[in-house]
Amino acid sequence: MSYTLRLFGLPALLGADGVAQSLRTRKHVALLVYLVLDGVDRSTPREHLIELFWPDVPSSKGRHSLAQALSAIRRQLGAAALHRLGRTVVFVGRVPTDLEALEDDGKVPVELQHPLRGLDHLAGPSFEHWLDSTRERLRRRARDALTRQLEIARSNGDGAAVHERAVHLYRADPLSDTAVQALCERMLNDGDAATAAALVRRHIQRLREDAGVQPPSGLRRLLHLMERGHLATRRVDRSAPRASSYRPPEVFVGRAPQLSRLERQWTDVPTAGRRACLVVGTAGMGKSSLLSRFSTSVASRSAIVWEVKSQEIGRNIPFATVSDFILALAQYPGAGETDARWLAEASRVAPGLRAWHSGIPDPPPVPADAVRLRVAEALVRIIQVVGDPGPMLLVLDDLEFLDPASRDILHLLLRRLERSSLLVVGSARSAGDQALVHAELDGSRGLSWDDVVTLGPLASEHVREMVARLCGPGPVPEPAILDTMVELAQGNPYLVEMLLSDWRRQSEESLVSVYRRGADAASRWRPPATMNKAFERQHRGLSAESDRVLSLLAVAGRRLPAREVGELLALDGAVADAAAMQLLDRGIVRVEEGGLQIKNQLHRSYVYHAMAEDTRRYLHGKVADVLAEAAEEGFQDLLEAAHHYVRSADKTRAADTLVVGAETAINRGAPKEAARAIEDVGAETGDCRRSDLTLLLAEAFLWQGLHVQAVKQIQVIRTMTTDLSVRARAKAVGAEAMYRGRLAANAEIGDQAKAALSLAEQANDANLVVRALQLIAEIAHDAADQATIDNVQSTACSIELTAQSREVLPVAAATQGYCMMISGHHREAADRFSESVRGLRQQRRETELRRALNGLGICLTNIGDLSQATAAFEDALRLAEQAGDPYAQSILWDNLAVIHEDMGKLVDAVDARRRAYKLSLESPSPKRHCEILTNAALLAAMLGESRQASSYLMESTELARTLGIPGLLITSLVACCDLALTNGEVDSAWRWAKEAVELAKLSGGAWRPIGDFTRIQLHYTWATMGYSAYREVRETTQARGLSFRLTHQLELEAFHEWVQQKEGAGPSTSKVVPKLAATQLYGSILRLASVGICPNGPVSTDQRIPSELRVRSAFPSCQLRLPTAPVDVLQRGA
């Protein structure tokens, strides 16, 4: 058993579960502590231990007490832990301690400030002396470990870990300068300078009173600066509303690697001399925040730090930055002790210096060329006075705004300080701005850098962390909003804050909300004033050509090839290239796949609203013309062109273009895009009354499985037009939407479909005729109306033979294939569906293609070509997902589940059924729901989940009775019978079977039985009426020439073998079950075995053995895949 010895707090030997082990007395524990700390692998005289722990008892009693204590330790640690060598004891056990856990793993003991608590007054003076020295030793080791870990965390740039270690270090040693400095750093970063000053003040007082030492000069200087407000920078979320009573501290995340590199430079300064490091990054990337964090960290460690920020307004003001630097130096204690002559020289460029120090004389007159040299020398002299032998830090923020005079002075200053312990850290924007601070070719001016730290975009996880921390206890954006925020911010911390602030203020009208709705974000959303100011600064000084290019890109909202930009704006190639290069240098646009595009939606919105309204309209029209001309057969360009025509105020061309684009999009399997485009144009123009657009919107809804919305649009069309073609198509779309969604009784839908057929014939539209016929056939199948099915097939065949357009041929073939399939002619149906698929692929009619593929997959499943069937379903599923049609996806996943079940891949079948069920909830259809529940019940029964199966069947049977569709109810009753047989409830099974058989008779014989029903009918007849009646029913079924799915056909043959064997008339060994195994239909074997149908050999007939084990035993190489634990098939509770 593994143990740990607790040294901090009450000492105890802890087991692996953290529970203290019994050692009878405190002295036994104290002895173990002594041996672990001072007696490992060394001989300790027994007399010494007696003198240490039992000094006041007779020697004989002391020896006895020691022996008892050592025995207690052996009982816990084992006899091998202690060796006795003569009159000495050797402890050879290995007992880890909580101190070692702290040193090795950083695990901090709970009572870190109380080592070996509770051992006072336990023995004599010798023990007390040992206890005091050991406690100090433990404190020192803990302090050293925490200090080391704090420095490691600091070198890694992990501010949170630095603070966490500092808290524990302060507990262990309240007089630790390192702990106080780290805690002070955290408080300053949180903007709480008052508390930080109080902490340092109290620490200085403790050092004087408790330790009797003078505090370091650096701590006194730090306190001086904080008390005068020079380190009281409040870093807050500037985008928070002004009315907010509390502004949370600035959030700083994701910059540990950059902080780590700066720390390494700082560590090298004492040995390497002056170092210079440049931080580069685009606007808003957090350069100033990084430098502020680093300078605060260094300042809190009592080092000398000067922060100088160049202002944009001072770019053309001589000595602006140096003046700020001089004033920063003047804040330090002792600056006034500089020779008055040099203070006078410094006051040439910093008159404010006289407000800090009185009595500064006027500087002597000197030639203009000498001013910079004398000011640089004055800076050197002031630094020599206020500085100390330790390293110093000079921070130069926003060097792109550094004026030339200040640049020259700083260069001279840094050359003079080349051998000093000084780290210079500057910041500038990327690309061109970086050249401003590199040494010039002649080497006489400029700054050269030892290291360049690039500040790139935050990772998405850091953006999410930043948003969460900015929100604090307030409302947090929902996941979809947060995802959009991450996308738009592109890792820029400033933009993250702006987007979050915008969302807080405007909610549904914020950029992230508008962008999520798919609208043109640049035109619908205006950036707040705070963003505009930032963008104005970035775009200031652009050439006229660059401004025109930027305006065009903002209007286009997409990537445009450089050549196309030049053509649209009538710019010469060289001029267009020069304009693009200027935008690239500024970091406003980027090159993507050979084209130009504005980097960020926020930038684009600023540019879009900054241009005149007439300019916007003109450019929208130009872009629309180009897109419409280049569209050819693609719908994306047409839909985009319609949007631009709307923006150019050309509503007529917008609508005409949209009709063509939406029609093409629906045919290409993109109804969602078509619907969005129609709704957006309608919202922009306020005019949705065109019947052709309304009809296309209804069609788009239908192909997305949004049946209710489709019917609503059709109801609007009835009052909008008298055009025969539009009315015919509207009638067909409305009838189909009502049928798919079960929004009316089949009789009413059938009348609508016949009316659509009549109007289509009057309009002489063969495509619409076939579409109406397809719907009539599906309704007839529900009603078991074989005559109507045959008539539809004949009519579709005639249309195909007499068609004047090739466009109608694939849909006519698909309708014939459907009629053949539901009539039981699976191979012929597969041929017709294959022909339809080829034609629809050639015509690129992907929306209708997915239905033809589904029909082909069903037929291939029926004839046993499961691999090709799977491929057809998966192809159709891809198209349905592309169209965003959950109704179609649900059907396809259900069909894939059938194949998985037949092959015994029940894990995959469960996954497919779950997907089908969840998708069906997105597009509710009672018929679809009933089918899914019945299928799920059969799967649950195969898995032995009888309770689930019973629940599903209770619901599906009730729903089937309500819908009044005979086929649905019979299928559900058959499933109930199978479940009862699986559970051994034979009487219940025959009650369900009797109802199913009688319902089939009531359908007039028109309903075409499926294989499962035929098996149940024969089983019921044999069990209740005998073998003769069974043979009679079987012969009648065979005489009807019914064609079943291959799986069901083989299952019927296996059932017949089983009955014959029971009657003594069949083969001694099954011939059908090996056929099922040869075609890898192990799921069928399992299904038969689970309901008790098991012909003799090779599968065992012993019903006491689970079906799965019997199948696996018979076919060791079978690919049965069953869940290893109980499953909830549909996860309805999840």
C-alpha cells in the first residue's frame, strides 16, 4: 500500500485514499517524522532516540516505549522498512511527503503556514530544539520551492500561475519580498493601486518592526510611485457603457509566449548589457496591453521602469516623445538631485520639468544643431542619478508615431547606455511601420532590435475565454452568437471588446446578430463611434485610387480579382496594382486565392457607410451587371446579382434575376439559399407580391421539409394570379406539401393532386403532369389502390414515349420505377430508377435526383445488392443535407438502418435510427413518426430491450389507428406480434396476428403484403389451425406471385424449413440459414432466432441460450456488431 507523510498541519501517515492511518500516539507519529526527515539510510543510535523522545523515564521503560513505537511503524510500512543493527536503527523505507509533492508537482499543502503543528511540548528540550530547527527547515524548503515555481511561471508568461504561487508563498512567508511584489503586480494589473500601496506599506513596516531590517530601496521607490499615482493605471474595458458603476479590469489572455520572450530578454540584461526588443502587430492586437503588463510586472519587482507612449498628434511635433520621457524621469525620487545645468538642458524640450523641480536655470543659448546632443546628454545624466546598479526597463509604445527629433535623441541616448543594464522594449504596427524603427542604411540614425516579437491573432479558445471573462457575472452570448463573434473578431482583442459591447447594447441589431441571419452585414449594420475613430485613423492618407478600390471591395462584399477591379473602375493595370499595394501595406485588405478582399466585416461596414449613397448605388449596379453576365448556369452569382440590383434601387431587374437564380438553386439542390435570397430581397424592397417569386419560395420550403410554410405561401398565390401554369404548379406544390406533412386527410390531398393534374394537362406541361401523377401514386399506395397505381404507371409510360422534351424523361422514368417498386417488381423498378438517376445527373436536377436515388436504394436493398444500395442512400443523403431537408434525411437514415440490421451491424443501426428520429422532429410528419417508432421497436426487440420496444409500439399503433392508413397499422401490429414472440407471450402474439390478418382481408386484397406480415400470417395459421391450413395459406400466397425483399424471402424459406422439421416433413439440417450467412445477412438469422424460429443446424435451438451467442457459435467469423451495454435506441430522454 502506498503512503504519504503529511508534514504541514497535524503530522499523519496518509493512505492512498487520503485517510490518516492509526499509529496509536503522537510520539509514534513524531518518531516516524524524525526517521523520514533525518534517519533515512543512516544508523541512528537507539539511546539517541530514547533521549530525544523519552528523556524523563527510566531507560528500561524508554527502551520498551521505543520498541513499541518501532513495531507500530513496521505494522504500517512493513518489516523491511526498519533494520536493527546492534544498538542502532536504520530506516530504509521510502515514504513520500507533502513537502516533496510541493517541490516536485507543485501540490500545495492545506496548512502550509503550520509545519508540524501539534508536536509542541511532546518531549524534552532536545526534541523542542529539533522541532524548531526542522520547522524552519521545512519553511525554507517550501519557500524555495514556491519561489522557484513562481519564477518558472513568470518565465513562461503565465501570470495566473505567478499570482497563485505568490498567494501560497505569502502564506508560507509573510516577509517574502518576492511574494509581496507578485501580489502587488496582480493588484496593479487589476487597477487596484490603493490596495497594492497598502500591501507594500504594511510589508515595509513588518520588515522594520518584525525582522529588524531596512527594506530595499526598490520597495521604497515602488511605494513612492504608487502613492503619487504614477503606477495607478486603471486598465478597463473602455467599451463598457458610461453609466456603468463598475468597469471590470482589462482582460489579458493568450499572450503567454510573448510575455515569456520579453522575460527572457529581461533575464539576459544583467549579463548581456543593453538589449532592445520590438513588439509588432496590427492595430488593436494588444501591443500596448502586452507592454503595460510587462512593465507593471517589472516595476512591481522594484526595478526602474520608464513608460513612454508616442501619440499620433505628436508625430510632427519635434521632441514630443522625448518630452514625455523626461517628465517620466522626473517622477522618480532623486531626479531633482541632478546637476541643475543638465536639468536646464532637459527643460529645453520639456518645460513642464520646472513644475516638478524649482530653481532650474535657463539653458544657455546653443546652435540648433547642438540641441539634440545636449538633450541626449541631459537624459544620460538624469538616468545616472535616478537609476541604480540593477537592470532598468524603457518602454517605447507606438513607435510609428515617433517624431524624427525624438528618434535621433533616443538613438544617441541608447548608444551612450550601450554597456548599461537596460532593456528597451518598443511597439509598432506590422509590415511598413516596422521599417520606421530599423536602422537606416547609413547606420547613423534609427534603432536596431535584438529581437522582434510578432503579436498575431488570438486563438479561438482564447477569444472565447476573453468573452467569458469580459461578461463576468452578466449575461453570456449563446454558443451560436459566440461562434459568430469569434469569426468576425479574427483574433483581434480590440474587435472582441467592440463586438461584445455592440451585442450588449443592440442585441438583435448588433453586427453578430445581423451577420448570423445571413443578411448583408455591411449594409445593415453601422459601427459605433468608437470603432469609426479607430478605422478613420487607419484609412487616413489613402490615395484616391486606393479609396475607390476600397469602396468597390466594400460594396462587392466578396473576393475580386485585381484585373476585375481595374476593369470595373476603369483603372490602368499599374495604377490598380499601386492602389492595391497601398491597401495591402496598411493591412486593410488581404490576397486570397488571387483576389483582393477586405480583411474584416467591421472594416467593410465602416467603408461602406463612409461613401456617398449615390456612389454605393452606382457600384452595386456595376457589380450586379458583372455577376449577371458571368453567371452562365451557376445560381450563386445570380442570387448575388439580385441582391446588388436591389441595392442599386433597380427592383425590376432584381426580381427578374432572382427568379432565374432561385429556380436554378432549387434544381441544384440548394432550396435554403433560394428561400433566403427571396426573403432578403422581399425585405429590402418591401414587395413580395410577385406570384412567380412566391411560388418559388413555396417550392424552396417544400424541398427543405418546411411543409406548413410552403402551404401558407401557396394560399397567398391563389389571390395573386390567373396564369394557368403558375396555378397548376402552385396546386401541385400545395398538394405535395400537405401530403408530406400530413396536413390534411388523404382524400382531400388526393382531390388536390387530381386538380393539379387537370390544370397541368390544360397548361400542356408534361413535367407538372408527371409530378401530379407521382403524388397520386403515393396516395394510392397508402389506400391500397392498385388500380390507380397501374393507371399512373401506364400514363407515365405514355408521356415518356410521346415526350417532346428530354427534360421530362428522367422524372417519368422515376414515377414508373416507383409504381413498379410498390407493386413488387423490384428489378424492373431498379432499372427505371437507374435510368432516371443518369438523366437527372446530366440535367443537374439535384433536388429530384435525391428522390430517384432513394428509390434506387430501396430497390437494390430489396434484391439484395446491399453495397450498391448503401452507396445510393449515402449519395442521396449528401444531397438532402446540402438542401437542408430534415424530412428527406430522416427517411434516408431509416433506410440505411434497415441495411445495417439485415447485416447484423446493430451498433450502426442504432446510430442511424437515432439520427432518423432526431431529424424527424425538425420536420414533423405523423406518418414518418409512426414508421420510425415501429422500426425502432423491432430493433429494440432484437437488442433485448423489450420495455423500450413495448413503449414505442404502443405509441406507433395508436398513431397508425388515428391516421387510418392500413399499411402503417398492419406493420405496427406485426411488430407487436414479433415482440410478444420474443418475450415468449404466445397468446398475446396470436391476438396481434389475428387483428393484422383480419385488417389485411378488409383492405379487399388490394394491399400488397410485406414479408414480415406473410411470415406472421403463416405462423399464426400453423399455430392456431394446424399444418393443413398452413399449407393452404402458403399455396395461396405463392399463387399470387408476390415478390418480397430478398431478406424477407430467405426468412420465409427458413420459417418453412422450421415448420416442416416440426411436422417431421423437412430436411434434418437447414439449407436456408447457410444461404443467409453466405450473403452476410446475420441480422436476419438473429431476428429469426430471437422470435424462436430456428431450423435444426447449424444454429442451436436451445432457447435458454441468448440468440446472439447461438449465432456467433454457429458462425464464428460472422460480423455481428451489438452494443456492449444496454442502449436507449432513440435516446428520447437525452
